[in-house]
Amino acid sequence: MFPSIRVAIVDDNPTVRMSLRSMIKLEPRLTLVAEAENGSEAIAMVEEHRPDVVLMDIIMPVLDGIDATRIITSKFPSIRVIVYTIHSAESFAAKAFKSGACHFLTKGCSAEEIIDAITNGFPGVTDG
């Protein structure tokens, strides 16, 4: 079986981080490697832990998720960033993709949709 996918969470809301952490820990194909509360912390976290995938919120203090995504994807092109936000406007999705995000999910989506977005693109990863 494919080694587990290393995931990092970036969100300023501790409740959202806790929910994502719980979901990731229940999925055997995923391993949580780090968490950050803002885009600046996210860049340092990625440099240290080199996750395969980053779940990134957009609106955060210090450095927003769009700018953090742009920096992460330019420095580490093999790291996939999935924007996960409450903001569903097309303008946010367009900015996310322009910054290098590979997926755009809203916080109303299901755990299955999140898992599918994370595992998409990793050959050999099979369902549960």
C-alpha cells in the first residue's frame, strides 16, 4: 500500500483545526504532520515538515491564505495546497487557483469530499 499522505492544517479557528485533526486521524491513508494558525506560521511549518498536502484557510491574521499559498507553491511546487474556506464566492476560488491551489473547498462540504481532494493525485492510494 502507498505510504500515508502527510497533511498539514492551516486555520486560525481552533475548532476548525480540531475538527480537521479528528477527521484526518480517522483516515488510515492520512497522517497529520503539523498545524498553523496563520499564513506566516504555515510557511515555516511547510519548510520544517514538508507535508504532501496543506489544507489552507483564506482569511487569517498576519498573512492570508492566498499569499501563503502563492509562497508555498512557488518554493515547494510538489506540495499540494487545498484551499478550505467559508467563502464561496467565485472571486475567492479564482484567487486561490491563481495563487497555486489545486482544489477549492468550502467549509460546508463533507468529510468524504475533503478526503477525496487530499488523496486525489496520489497513485496507489486506495479507498479506506
